[in-house]
Amino acid sequence: MNNAAAQHDIGSEEFLQISANITSTFGNKLPVTLCIYDNEVERVVPLYEQGVRLSDKKTEIMNAHCNEGNLFISKTDYTGLAGHISKNLGALLTEHYLDEAAAAEIFYEGVLEKVRAFYANPIGETLDEIKTVLAIYSEYVWIDQNRWAYFFNTLKRENDLCCHVVNTLFVGTAIYLKTVHKQGEKLDLSPIALGLILHDLGMTQMPAALTGKKGPFLYKERMRMQEHVDIAEKMLNRLDIKDEVIKACIFDHHERLDGSGYPKGRRGDAITIEARVCSIADAFCAMISERWQRAAINPILAAIILSESKKQFDPALTTSLISFIIANNPEMKALITDKAKMKQLRAIALQKCAQ
């Protein structure tokens, strides 16, 4: 069976081929439903349901189909596979059958699982699990520099802190690779990746009545929210995190080039490139996601707002952000070439920047 059949549609479902690289991580109990293409009925049918225990005979049959290129999972099982592979994400480093878009979705779910565990219980053990996952993610992106472009379509838009920081990870590393990376040079992404994940750690200690408020903040409430940076500093000390890149992302992601940010009012070159990347990724991901106070906005509009705020955000980085948005998204690419629509969006962006 070829790769075209691997994308066989049954109703609204898509089926993707998986390899022995993935099945070797299954153990004795299936984490997902496995499917095969049945030539007699000319469609994809279940082979073994999720939860089935793999006897020697079942394993032999599974491996035979796998070796023939006739073993699939449904797209609806991405989350289940991600939950499993999150414990074995290294398998994706040498996986050749899952396409880049599918792998990006699996990475999102795998990283999100570890982030939820850490943000719920920020201790050394859960931090180590995040570090392991991010090391694999960093290597995965490094192996093929074009992979960053596939992560835009995985971004979630709900009002959820953990989704926000995973969104920030994907957007921030894409901008960083696009801007900082030099051809032929090995770039260690692990520090900035962890910085992007931890940038809003202090928000876990904010009262729910404040983070869930359905309306604009009063002045005292805004000041209280800004304390999440100081809270994060104390949490970093307890976790014994000393890396300067990570600390810059956490302490300075609300700083602005013109000195209008907080908590220190840093400006210009006093803000590191990593902190600038984090500030743009954080602001963009906040704008495109639902909030209690407002609805999510179009990603292109969000990027234009940031690019028009030249005094606050690095123009080279906002340009890279737009490249990330349109890289593998025909809808966004069509929008950015629509002169009339772009003129309208730019006018809206300028109006918002002036507010």
C-alpha cells in the first residue's frame, strides 16, 4: 500500500500509516486502535481496538501488516497516540511514515501533557520530565529546519494557561529559528524552549477570581496581575533554575523596547533577543486565543498589530512571525495577498495601536 492510500478518507476521517518505529513502543497493550486497508471491501477497517492486549500471535499479525506498509491509525486517535508517544517522543526522531503535520499535532499533545503535570505540581520531578520532552522537541526541529512551519496549525485558541504556554513555545521557537539560526551552525534550542514554557509560571499562583474575571481589569487588578513575574522569580529559585536565557524569558517577556513594559522598564539592548522573542510570541498567542475579556482575533491582524508597534516589538522578529503564520496555511497566505483586506486590517491595527 502506498502513501496515497495512507491518506484514504472514510467519511470525515483520515488514516495515516505508522511504522515499526512506533509499534515497537506499544508494549503488551494497544494505546490506540490499529487499522488496515482491506482490499475486499476497499476501505480501511479496524484490526485491533484500543486496549487490546497483544498476544504473540496478534503481535506477529500486526508486524506483518506493518512490514507491508498496511498499518494505520485514524486522525481521531492523534491525542491517544500523543499521550502514549509523550513517554516515547524520541520515536518521532526517526519516524518516516507520519507526515510533518501529524507529527506536529502529536508533539503538541505530548508537550501539553507534561506542561499540565508541571504547572499543576511545579517540582523538580515534573520539571525534569518537561526538560526531557523539550530536548526531543528541539532535536526534532533541528533535524529538519523546515519543520517549524508545520506547528502553526496545531495552535489551540481556548482560554487555557497550559495551551497558551505550549502555543508560545511553538511560535517562539519558529521565530527564533527563522531569525537567529545561521546556516551550518548547531543551535541549542533547549534553553529558550524551556524559557518559553516557563514564562508564565507565576500565573499559576494568581487567584482564579482574577484570572477568570469577565471584564476589564481595574488598576489595582492590573498591578496584581503584574506580580506574576516576581512570583515566578521565587519559584525559579526553589527549582534551582539559573540559566540566563530561561530567566530572561520569564523576567522580561513583558518588557518593551521603548521602556514602556514591566517590571523593570528595560529598553533597547538591555532586553535580550530571547526575551524579545518571548514577548512577541506571548503577546501574539494571547491575542489569537479566547479571553474572558474579549474574543480571539485573526492571526494576521494580531501579527500586523505587533509589526505596527515598532517602538515596542523588534520589527525583524515580527516579520518572522508573519512568515511562520503563512508558511503552510493557504488561507492566511491568500489573506496577506489580498490588498484591500490587508489595507483594512492595517487600519484596524493602527487604530488599536493608538489606543
